[in-house]
Amino acid sequence: MKAAVADVLRRGDAARDGASSLSGSELDGALTMLKRLAEQVEGADCQAARKLLRSLDLQLTCSPPTMQASISRSALLAAAGLPAGPENDSQVDVAVSMQVLHRGGRSRMIFQAPQHEQSNRNPKLIALVQRAFRAREQLLGEAAQSLASQQKHALTRDARLSYLAPDLIEAILTGRQPIELGARRLHRVGALPLSWSEQRKMLALS
């Protein structure tokens, strides 16, 4: 169960859900905090792990052949250092395969490591999205007025990708984008449609 929860934290679902409203530095910071918490959960002994999981409002439901864990989304956001509103009052569910063995009058639960879908995470593509948010942050900052026109043009080209539809950004960060969508292709995209549905068609993610 620790491994399954740590995987949820490491993927950073809560931070990515709010990616469209975060600056580049805020997104990087939130993902870093969740990764550190994932390492703490994995390396903790039983007592420490129980305390960490309780801080995430973890609730367990045993229904062989699976153990269902529900984590508070608002608690995940808090762990990432992000604000949570009423719209985040939901749960992130994690299912872990289990088997109950009966021996000598005793029952023992055996948990199976979670099986993950094949991931197509592209580090260069992820870095491009993160760079887009950092570029937008620079353009919106007070120092933007002092930027040279050539530098401002380069930042504007990068920043436009920060306006991708939230589900497209999530697909890229989780490795669920089409295999043919690489950093070079995304960076060379011309005028980016304002319509999210048109963006999905352009990037073959509709």
C-alpha cells in the first residue's frame, strides 16, 4: 500500500490538476514537494508511514481481491503547498491487488505491487511544458519591460504552450500523449488554436 500511495504522490496528480493556473516555479515546487513526500512514505517504518498516510486522510476499504484506498485531493494539494477550494473536495482512489491466506487458524493479507500502465513519459516534452510556464511568468513579471525584443519574442514563443488545455498538459506530464508527439514537433507548432477542442485535434489527442 505504501508503494501505491507513493506512486500517486510521485505522479503529482493534484499539482497537475491545477497546472493551468500555476506559474512555472510554482508547478516545479509543488511537484518537488510531492516527490519528497513520496520518498518519505516509501522509506518510513510502519509507525511513521501510518502517521504520513493519516495526514492525507487515507481511508481503506478491504474487498478481496483488492484493497481500495481513498486519498483526500485537498490533502494532496496541501501536501504540495497549494491552496484547496470546495472544487477540490474529492478523492483520489488507489486499488491494490491482495490475497487472503488462511493458515493454522490465522489469516494473512498478501499485497501485490501495483501494476502501472505503460508510460510514454518524454523528459524533453515535459521540460518544454515547464519552460512554457516559466516563460509566461517572466513575460507577466515586472522585469518584462526591460527585455530585449529578441528575448521577448523567444519567451512569447515558449509561453504560448502554457495555454494548452489542462487535459493536454496532464497527458504530456503523465506520458499519455501520442508516441509521435515529441518536443520538436510541439515546439514547431504554428499558431496555437484558442479552442481546446481544436488543440486536441491538432495534436491528435481528441
